[in-house]
Amino acid sequence: MPMDAGDIERLIREALPDANVEIQDLRGDGDHYAAIVVSEAFRGKSRVQQHQMVYQALQGRMGGELHALALQTSAPDA
């Protein structure tokens, strides 16, 4: 069963409360999303570490309920 964009955003915000999160359904199928996540928690972390933090926030749903998620992550501009 596909995930709703609101559920993705909620899970990310629960793990990263300060995050600015934008979710886009790329195909309209509830299976392929793009997310832009900006959080102070990413500062000093590599891009891989930032993406791992988002995947952890999704609590194992990647590859199951959520088929594909294109991620752009960053810390806020100083």
C-alpha cells in the first residue's frame, strides 16, 4: 500500500522537529516521491549521513510502503 506525502512529512518532522520539509509526488502514484529536507541537525554531516537520518526517520518503510524517494538534504544557510 503506497504512502501518503503527509505521512512522509510527519515522520521526518517527528525525527527532525526543526526541519523544513517539502514533498512532491513525482508520478501521482503514491510510490515515487522527491523530498527536500533542511535541518540544523544536518550541519557538519556528510550527504550520506544526512540521507541516513531521513531513512531512519521513515522507520523501515523505504523499499516497502515507499518505493522511491529522491532526497535533497542540507543544513540551513547561516
